Amino acid sequence: MKWRKIWVTLLCAAIFSGCAYLNTTRQSHTKSYTLNVEEQASVGVTMLSSQSMSYVRGTHKYGLPEEQQRWESREYPTRDAYREELIYRGRSGDILHFTYKEYRNVLSSPAFSQEINFDIGSSDTITFKNYQIKVINATSEYIRFKLISD
């Protein structure tokens, strides 16, 4: 009797796993920049961003209950999404002001935010996290830069 219950349980698990609702379909990694290319960003605009997201394919019914319902397959983003941004905020003397933001899961509000200041009086290269940025020109209105490494 005990083996029969185990056998039925395994059989049901095998049947239902074959009817899985969601299947991972693809991963998306996007960057708003290119290495060693001169770029420009205005104050308050994201100068660097990087995003990673996974998608799954799901099947669901659609149509009104009184109509013949149909099945449709769609792609949905998963909850492991990640995005980071570096925003230029302007210049005061030799000090450049930035905001760094990280978004996780739901990308609508930042999970982490940090205000950063760099003194470019002694060096025109900024290093933050994995980013190494060469500042070509920075004013209170815009920054011209090259991303050396990420």
C-alpha cells in the first residue's frame, strides 16, 4: 500500500511537471553606452545605465466567459530584474556631482540611491564601482566623457 501511494505521487508529479505554466525563454542585458566612445549628458539625465532582465513564457486563457476561450502564449519579465544608473548633477568648481541609483525586482522605484562627488582638480579620471570614466569637459549644464572600462 505504501509503495502504491509513492508510485501515484511520482506519476502525478511527472504529469503536472510536463504541463508547466512558465518556461524561461531568454535573458536581456542592455547598456546605454559604448566603451571608448565620447558621449555627452546634460544635467539631470542618465549618463550611464546597465540593465539585466530575465523573461519567461506563460500561457493563459483569454476571451469572455460566455465566448469560447482561447489560450495565448506571452512573455513576462521575472522578478530578478536589475538596473543601475549614473546621473550627472552638475559642477561646483573642481567638484563634479552625481547620483547613483540601483533598481531591483520591480524597476519602478530605486532600491538604493547614493549622492557622489568627485574632485577632478588632480585627475580627469573618475573610478566608481567597475566604471572608469575619463572626463573630457564638464560644465554646470553638461558633461562630455569617455567610458574607459566597465
